Amino acid sequence: MFSDLPIEKVLAMHQSGFSASASPNREGTVHPSASRALKMTMHGPTRYQVLIPLDTPTVKVIVANAATVVEFCNRGLVEAHSKLKVESVCKAWNGISMSTNFVALAAKLEVIKQWLKKVAGLAASTVVEPCLPQSKSFLKILGVLFFCSKI
């Protein structure tokens, strides 16, 4: 298959397969290029996050006391006999995002909601609706050979 190609072209093909920053030109020589790496994932929320839409002043209070919020939410989760833990709190998507170690179930979202209201000093009438991200992702598979019988 490669017997009629010069050794330089075979080496260039081999090197281009292992080097993301090198690409062969028409002559078969490899030159480093400023080509972008392939994007394998999308940026955005994961299922390990709990998103809570809130107004800006409340978000500022919660983010300023992020360590306390994490501690209080984890205390509530431990009291609810949960293995779920809040790892961090940050401002995101017109509210806050809580990173967790597992995907939160509905019962655990209620615990987070109750303890977040306690730590932030929010009134009982304040609407706090924690939710999980609802994005969907798809994998596009290209170049897979398959058997097709034509009779």
C-alpha cells in the first residue's frame, strides 16, 4: 500500500497522526501550524450542578459568603442522611450554581433550598427553586464502517 510512496511522505503521515500542532503540506513535509485543537465537549452546565435562579442582590450576598453557604448546605444534607455534598458556590446564569459530588435528586434539592434560605436569611415568601440543568448532548460518529449486504 505504501510501497510506491517515498519514505518522507510516509514519515510525514505518521508524524501528523501523533502531532496535533503539525500538519503536512502538499509536498508531504510537516510544518508546525497554529491550527486549533478539536473541540470534544461543549462548555456549559453539567448534571453535577444545581442551578438556582435568584435576584442580583441575593446572589451577591450568597457569593460573598460562599464558604458559609457550602457549610450550611452540607450540614443540612448530612442531617438528611445524604451522601451528596456541595463543593462550591458561584454566580452563574442569572443566579447561583452549586457544584456537587453527585447528581442531586428532588428530595436533596428541597434540603438545599431550605438550608439556603436559612443561611441567606431569606423570607419564607421568597421563591427559591433549585433545579438541575436540562441540556441534552449528542455524539456524532463519523467514519465507522458497517456491513451492508446488497443482493
